[in-house]
Amino acid sequence: MLLIHCPYCAEERPETEFAHAGEAHIERSTEMNALTDEGFSKFFFYRDNTKGTTFERWRHIHGCGRYFNAARDTVSDKFLTTYKAGEPKPDLSKLVDDQTNAGAKS
Amino acid sequence: MNAPVLIQPNRIAGKGRLSVADPMRFTFDGKTLPALKGDTVASALIANDIHLVGRSFKYHRPRGIVSAGPEEPNALLGIQRDVARHTPNIRATVQEVYDGLEATSQNRWPSLKYDIGEINDVVSPLLSAGFYYKTFMWPRKAWDKVYEPFIRNAAGLGKAPVHKDPDRYSSQHEHCDVLILGGGVAGLSAALAAAKNGARVIICDEQPTFGGALHFDTDIVIDGMDGFSWAQQAMAKLAAMDNVRVLTRTTAFGYYAQNYVGLIERVSEHLSAPSADLPRERLWEVRAKKVIIATGSIERHMVFANNDRPGILLASSARTYLNHYGVAVGKNVGVYTANDSAYAAAFDLKEAGINIPAIVDIREHPNAELVAKAKALGIRVLTGHGVMAAGGKLRVSSMSVAPVNGGAREVIPIDSIIMSGGWTPSVHMFSQSRGKVAYDAAKSRFVPGVYAQDCVSVGSCNGTDDLSAIIDEAIKAGEEAATYVRPNTSQVSISIEANGGNAWEGTLIGAAPGAEAGKVVKAFVDFQNDVTAKDIRLAVQEGFQSIEHVKRFTTNGMATDQGKLSNMHGLAIAAEALGKELPEVGLTTFRAPYTPITFGALVSHSKGALFEPTRKTPMHESEVAIGAVFEDVGNWKRAWYYPKGGEDMHAAVNRECKTTRTNVGMFDASTLGKIEVVGPDAAEFLNLIYTNPFLKLGVGKLRYGIMCREDGFIYDDGVVARIAEDRFHVTTTTGGAPRVLNMMEDYLQTEFPHMKVWLTSTSEQWAVIAVQGPKSRDIIAPFVDGIDLSAEALPHMSMAEGTICGVPTRLMRMSFTGEMGFEINVPADYGRAVWDTLYEAVEAADGCAYGTESMHVLRAEKGYIIVGQDTDGTVTPHDAGLDWAVGKKKTDFVGIRGLKRPDLVASGRRQLVGLKSIDGRSVLEEGAQIVEDPNQPVPMKMIGWVSSSYWSENAQKPIAMALIEDGFNLMGKKLYVPMANEVIEVEVCKAVFVDEEGGRLHG
């Protein structure tokens, strides 16, 4: 069971308190009606399914109820960071460096 | 009772740590045998000179005890405490004897000594690796009648218990600074170091006593005392500390993400009459900041012909039996080894008075000191020799010895062989933690390489052989772990003085001499799955290159022992056959559980009534009292129908439907999902969530709303009431409440975060009583205060707040039946009182309560859909005939763009229509397929399916709804529903069967 850091509660809590909510940073257009078929299918159907670092949404459904974003490595299952909804994607190169350093320390 | 003293022929007086003052009795295959307290079933059997304990899985070969620990592949027994407590496949080497234990051998018929299945050993050429995939292929027809029954009959080990498990299991979450897996020298040293430095420590070991290898290695002296005594003292010291939890009989079975480790504690399996208060097993789910893995290593067997004969076992296990249990494995014990450890075992046996006719060592030049010591003890040492085959069948009787490089064979009579192919570090937990192993070529073993989690391996599981080095490494790990989790604590150093441990040299992986390629012998690699060296070569010969494929084809390492003895041998043989270096072939993946665990422990309390919550409405008990039959709807118990005077469901539903339309009926609608949507932007928000327009909905008005996903398909529906300018009472389907709230929260938090709206689930807060039918107003009127119930003041689809029976209510004039009706929302705590009062009035008026079945019929008579029954996630509002509910002037709502997708506006979509059975009596089956031409060849083109179907007592005919291609354009068309025995003719119609104009709603 993973431990997930909720950026709103500022606590690490067990995975069972959370619900996964798909890929992050997919913005719903404010002009939905004007989207082309291609634009809509990109928005709705296409996902990156990355091997490696992925940006994804989680909801602290059995906790504060908030949706937030996470950067997670889909190979090692490790969370690089979690951050509040609406915040920009974190700088990946910096995160990976932090991980390497943390790994070297332990 | 004065039972005669039973002799235990192999129990050696003065040896071992068990006391003759604690005798016990158990039975094996019905025969009563003596044992001592502290014995395992295996040690007690060997004490009674019983080695033959089972038959092998495939060939039914006689099998004995191979080990003295959890790695045991052979000695699997059925253990029975009483009729309901029978557990198959228990390792005799792990199960402790308690007084009265009943053990039964497995996989034999009619008896262990005379087994019919033994024929498999003779016909074994037909049963080579992969025989399943080859033998049962042809003829196809034989599969059902011959092959499958045969395989099912032969499959499986042991007998499954037939009774429900009567035992209780427990589970517990635990957090600690340092979790230490293993209570041998390394684990104990690490625990002492970590605990002395203030860390909160949990240390566990699978055995009843701590000590690990100190159980057998009596050459070791630690802190001035013999190693085993030191271990007991260390354990006692730890147990007395407040910051330490010591768990015996506790196996770490799984290592999961972020130092989450599963432990199983066997709480009462060793007790003769366990207290009813004790669980059988306890699951510990431990989250540790640091894990120290001190799981030791496992001795390997030698792969030679007939190495599976009962009486052949691992050298250090024989030493455990002698030094811990005081049991010699035989009277005349041969030794076959590639490793020094077998010498130590031979010396101990010899010194206990056991005859050791020869030590056969495949090495030309083993340790000279050991050879000299053997000779001094009068033991013959044959270096550069191998055991070419073991003789005997139900018990090993001889070993056939020859020089490794060829030469004459000498047959040496023995009654037991002890063997050692060297030691395999137990990297199971490390590997489960996703660490990558590294190959130590010098010693032919895999050791921990790259770590993936916050853990460290110490001792022999880390490839550390020297005793002092093990202790130093463990103390360092313990101290560092404590400092790591508590960086501000000043470090306390401890020292442990140890002497006498020998770093044993020598290794053999793969087939021993005499079992090489080309030799037609049964030299077993995996005892439990009957995999021989030849089978692994065959797999390679047949083209399997990956060790993972070889494993699955041969089933090597796939038995309940998970290849603890066999994996390295299998790998070496495959590598040799492939002509590759061993690390290139790779190791198969270690998976949880380390040893078998019970489902009971995993399930723990989550069974029966505690499996999942049961949700009951506030009126539940009143419904029980009036005879309701309930159905499960999700977690809810819902009143299904209310039979009277011996009615069956059909009769009850007919009466309920008829009474509701002609008089009055009441229905418990409390399970509906309810969400309170509040805030200045609430109307704006709902306008985006629903397809319908919501901005202009007046206060006190209701609107039926449809919710789509972005792809344009119906997600949920329900009635929304505007309580105030900034407050809405939203209802959802019974099952839909959580996902609707989740979706609303999602949009509110992430797409429309600028909106000032708050969402609150109120499903449990409101009890809802629907009163429906022409007399509904008359029924409720006497109890209502502060609300004008007249059609003018409170028309269909409006609501008002007031009181009913003196209780505050949100009274909604609405209908899911097509009749004039009210849905009375009252605070949940008052639900039952209001229900009881209204029910009395309904009954007095010859009305009735109706259940969910009648609710379904009544709504279907009106063509009202149920999301999830008449929709399936591919139905748009237009398909469902609800185009009117989509706001045409709206510039945005969830699904607005999806609804314009080419496929969703194309012709030929399935549309929801009504169906009449032309014969006027056939009730269609829900889910039945519909075709245009019943005479077309199979497979027919199906143009749709029946989504709802009932007998309508009110319409006096069967009614149905169906999703049919282009259905709206097929009105009046005759279609067909082919069933198993008949074809039913139907006619497409509008999905309204009662009161097409809808006048009854407005009474």
C-alpha cells in the first residue's frame, strides 16, 4: 500500500484514503462548443500512458475530499511529489535530482 | 491413565533442548506416537524413525522429510484439530506438536506404503515436462468426458476442509522505526543495537524460539555462553524493553511499497486447547521507517539419482534435529556434500554415537582440517567422489559411490543420507522490496545489489559468512537505523563477542556427477512438483530460452515452497543447457507470500455480517413488521414487495400497482441519493453539470435533470428542487450518489474553481416517503401544516416547506408513477414515525405500501427510464427520448461537445422505444435480443435488446422498453424476439402504456 502525501492536509496518508482520478493537466476548454472533433478526441480520449514519470490526479476522497496532482514514476511506483490542483507542473529535472540525492543518502 | 512408556528409537538421551519431563502424544495416519513438548511434527516423526511421510504430486514417489524449516518441499501433511479444523499441506517441519494433534499423509491411496498412483512413476516417460500441454490435446471431444475429470481428480495437494472455518483471525496495523526480519545472530545483534539507541523496534522470527542457525550450530560461543543460550537471553532482554516488540512464530510474508511489510503471527496453532479468546492467526501490517533484513540462508540439496528417497535430508537440518530436538536422523548415516557444513553435522552425529560410514565429497581438496578431524573421529572421507544413486524405495538403504571422474561404484549400506550443496542467501524479502540482486560468481550465489527501498540486509542473507563480520555488520545497521530515524539522539555503542563460527566453503549448483546431461535418472531439482534435471534440459531443448518460461513449462519453483531449494539448481541446469553464464539467464521473480498464508488471516474480521456495511432506511423495521420482502440494492436493503395473505410476488405486485393507480400507495424512497448544492453560483454550477437549463428555475420549483459525461452519454438523472435562490436539493439514483457527488466535486474543484458553491451529501439525513395515487393528497392533508396542498398552490413539479406530523418537511409534489403524488422529505430520525402515521392512514383508506418491484412496473407503464437499466453508458439523452431535457440555447454544459460527435448524431443509433407482445400475454425477458427477420441464418443480425419488461396489471398486458436501432422511425413495425423454444412477435410502440396524455399527474 502506497503512502501518499496530501498537499492540502500536509500529511502522508495510506493509499486507501485516496482515489486515483486519471491523468493531470488536461484542461477543459472554456469554449467546449467550439472544439473540433480532433480537439475533442484529444481532450477526452487520448492519454499519455507514460512509462516513467507521469502526472496524475488523485482525490483524498476519504480525507479532506480535495483533488490534487502528483508526479509519480510508473516503473518504481514512487511519488516524486504531490501538489495542489491549479499549480503548474513541477520542474521534473529538479525532482529526479532530489530523488537521486535522497537515494544516495540512505 | 497410565499409558505404557512409548519408545522413541531415534531420540538420543542427553542431546537436544527438549525435556523428557514434557511428554506428548499425537497421531500419524491414525497411529498414536509419543513426542516431547517443543517437537515439530517432523522431529517427532523422525524420533519415531518415520521418514516416509507422503507421496509426491506427479509420480507418487515415496517422500520423506528433507529439511527442518520453512523451506520444506516434501513433508506436507493434513493437520486436524477437530472435524471442522482440518488444514491440508502443513509443513511437518513447521507445525509444532501439541497433545492430541492428528496428522495425515497426503496424495496416497489406499495407504502410504501401497499407493495405486505409483503407476505414474513407472509411466513417467509419458509425464515429462509440459505433458499437460501435449497429452491432452487430442481428440478434442475427449476433453470434457475424459481429460478434464482426470486432471481435476489428480490435481491439487491434500484435502480441502469441508466445514466452514470456525476460527477467529485478527489483524493489526503497526508503525515502528526499525523492523527486523529474522531473529538469528544478525537480527538479534541489529535489534539490540537499534533498541539501545532508542528506536522503536519490532523483531520477528518464524520459529517458536529465536536463534536461527544457533539452533543447530553448537560450535558458536557468544558473550561467553553457547550461542543458543545467548539468543534466548538477547530475546528476553529485548522483550523487556518498552520500545521493542518481539514476535515469535511470525513470518514476514510480503514486502510492499514504502516499507509496508505483512507479517503473519501463528497465535494458537501450537496449543493443545487454545483459549477461545485467542485468534488462530494475527496479521500484522507494519509500516517501518527502516527495515533490516536478517533472513539468513537456506542449505541446498544435491541433485543426484533418487535423491528424493525418504531418509535423505539436508545436513544442517539433520544437525538441527540432533542438537535442538535430540533426534538422530538414522543409525547409519551417509554424508554427501559439496560444502563444509556437512562435516560439522557428521561430527555431531558421530559424537552422539551414530555410525557415519563415509563422507562423500565431490571436491578433490576439501578443507584439510575438516578431513583430518573426520579421520580422527574414524570417519572415512571419499574426496572427489559422488553419490551416483541412492538405493531403497520407502526408505533409503544404500548409496552408490564412485569417483567423480569415473570409476568403479561402491555400494555403501546406510539408513539415511545427509547432504549439502552449499547455501542460498534468502534474498526473498530484499527482492520483493524490488531490490536488484547481484551475482557473486566466486560463491555461485545471488546477493543484494541495488536497493529500492529504505532497507538493509545483514548477515548471511547479505552474503556475509564470517560470524564476527556478521555481528559487526548487524550492529552497525542497527545503530545507523536508529540514528537515521532519530538523528538527534546521541549514539550508544554496543559490542558482542563471538567465537567459533566457521565460514563454510564449497558450493554446487546444478546436477551432481551422475545426473549430467544424457543420464536417464530421476535426479530431483524440485521435489514438490517432481521436476528433475532432465525436465529442465528438455524445456531448453524444446526451445524455451527465458528462465521465466522454463519455470512455467517445467513448473520448477512453482510449488508451495516457491523453489526455496530448487531455484538455483534449476537456473544452473538451464544455463548449462543454454550454454550461457548463469546471470545472463537471470533469476525468476520472488513474489509474496514467502511461505503459504491462510486466507483467514488476510480476511480477518471482514467476513459474514462484517464483510461490508448493510444500509437500512429509517423505516426498515416498520417495513419488516408489515411483512416486506427485501432485495439488495448496492449495500441497501430495500423493500421489494409486501405480500399479503400468502400472495406470491406476482400477485403482490399486481395488487400494489393496481391499488396505487386507483387509490393510493406509499413507497420508501429514502435510498435516493441527495446532495445539497449551496452558494451564490449554485444555479450557474448546476447549469453546467446538467444538460437542462437551470438558471430560470423558480424558487419552490422542481426540474427533472439529466447529467452526461463529457462524451455525451447519460451518467445519472434525478429531480432537482430549488429551495432558495442559492440553495438546491439535488436527488440522484440510489446507486449513483457517490459518483455524482465525486463528479460534481471534480468539476467544482478543478474546472470551475472560481464558482462559490458548496456540495454536501445529505442522502443519510433525509428520509423520503413517496405517497402516490389519486387519493394521495387526501391521505397526507390532515397531517400537513403550513403548506397549501391545492393543485393551484402546489402544482406538479413544485415544492414547499412546512411540517408533517409536526416534523419539518420539504414536501415535493412529484411523481415517478405517473399519478398525482408527493415525496415527503423529513429528517431521517423522524422517518419511521411519519411513515407509521401515514401508513395507518393509507391502510384505513384501503391503500397499500408498495415496494421496488411495483415502483419499477409503475414507472415503466409511463416509460420513465432507470439509468443503468434502460441506459448502459452508450445512450445519449436523444437516444432515450429525452431530447427535451437538453438546453438548446445553452453555450456550455458537461457533454455539450460530446453530444455533437459524428457517431452520436449519426442515424441508426439505438433508441429507447416501447414493445407490445402481439399475442398479448408473453412477457419478454430483459436482455433478450431483437431481430428484424427470425428466419435469417445464424448468427442473426441483432438490432437491439429489451431493457425493461413486466406484466402490467393496469394495462392488462405485457409491457416492455427496448433499445432498438433507429427505433423512433419503426413505430408500428413488427419485430421478433427469438428465444430458446419460440420466437415472440412484438410491435414497436411509444414507451407509454398508461395515461398517454399525462393528465393524471395534475389532479
